[in-house]
Amino acid sequence: MFLINREAIIIKGKQPLVDWINTHDPGNPVSLPDVREENTVILVPECRGREEAVSIIENNFKVLFFAEIEEWVADESLWPKNITLETFRDWFDIEYHSMVFDALEEDIEKREE
């Protein structure tokens, strides 16, 4: 295993996200465990602690917010308007992990999303 020069942030949905999803797809209700089953992991540069790493995420909160909700409701006309950092914090937990290991010897492939 190889320690890599990145840190990881994991974004996990909270109950307000669940409530919003269920408002727009009541025939297929989800629960909090459903939205927390698979989470987004974002690699960030090595930082001087949790606060710096989280600030990278918070500086990009709108892009991340919409990427997260798009997985549940694709129709952009139904998306919330005027998203703030406070909304992002209400809808998502941010987990920080300072040690990231690569278990493989192969190079990591990147593709634009």
C-alpha cells in the first residue's frame, strides 16, 4: 500500500436531502440510510488540518450541492434556488480523512466529469 499526497473529504446526505428527494419522487421514497449508502469522496491536496480541507469543499459548495442532488432528481427545474453555504451544511455532512492510501501499483486514471 502506498500513502498518497492527498486527503479525502466524504460528503454524506442528511435528512433535509431525504425530505427533498421524497417531495419530488413520493412514489419511490428513500430513507436516510439509502442516501448514505454510497457517498461522494473528493480528494484534496494535503492541507494543514481539517479546517483547511473543509474550506476547499465549502468554496465549491454550489457545484457539489448540485452534483449531489442531480443523482436523485435530474430535472433542474425542480432544484432548489438560492443555495447558500448554510443550506449545504444543513443538507450534507462533511467527513475529513487525512491519510489516504492506494492499494494498487497501477497509475490512477483520471477523466473529466
